[in-house]
Amino acid sequence: MRKSISGFTIVELLIVVVVIGILAAIVTVAYTGITTQAKNLKTVAAVDSWAKAIQLYRIENGSFPTSNSCLGSTTTYSDVGYGTFCWDVTYWDVKSAFLTQMAPYIGSNYPEPDITHIGGGATNRRGAFYQIVSSTDHEIRAMFSGLSTCPSSSAGPIDSSWVYSDGVYCRYQLD
């Protein structure tokens, strides 16, 4: 009498391993895309909220807020090798004076953009910020990872954009 030995052959096991590897690669790519999309939606939502609050401030006070500022709370921009600011230079941080002006219009839960760094190199470009370009030109500027065009926003029309290898920098006109 022969004993029957049951089990899988090496070829069958290799096929299963290859199929699992392919499925893992597909899931990883899909997850990365969904994560990037969620980060960008977070930034759009923050930009929209801040733009509405800034416009409410302008309507009530007859002028725009008087301080340039990164958008978010004072803890939004953690130091990950670039300092605690959202743009290239040290004066681009979240300004307490700006938060004080905006408090009646935005509340105490400050909308925070995603702070993924874009633009490569040693420069710091992440999150979003409010900028007084001139007495008649006020903008919200935001960085979006993994995109080559600016997403639409209720903040206003897109004034201009710069495309980097890892994302896009967008300027939304407030006035």
C-alpha cells in the first residue's frame, strides 16, 4: 500500500506568493493616491474656511486683516528641518496678531492645511498663508502635493500657479 502525501508543490506556493505580491503593490499605489487626495482636500477646506473668515472680516471692518500670516494654529507648522514657518523665510509663521483679528470670524478651532513640503531643495513650502501683496491685492497661497494644476476653491479665482515635480503652488485672489 502506498501512502498518499498531500500538500502543495513549490510551483503552487510560488504562484500564491506572486499573486499576493501583485495585490500588495496595487493596494499600496491606491492607498498612496487616496492619502494624497485626502491631504489636498484638507488644504482646500482650510483655504475655503479662512477665505470666508477673511471676507467676513473685510465686510465688517472695511479692510482686510493687517498681518501676513501662515494659516492654521500656532502649532500647525512643526519643525521638521525647516523651522516652524510655511514659506522660505523666517517671518512666515502663524502670527498671533492675525489670529486675534480673525478669532470672531473663525472661532478657536483654526482650520489647518496639510503641511506636506513641496518644491524640493532646502526651501520651505508647505501649508497655506494669507498675504497682503499691496493695498489692493490680497491673496491666499497654498501648496498641494502630487498635483500639477490648482484645485478650485471658494477662496477666489486662481491668480497664478507654479508647478514643481512633487506638487503645485497656487495663488487665490481675495479681492
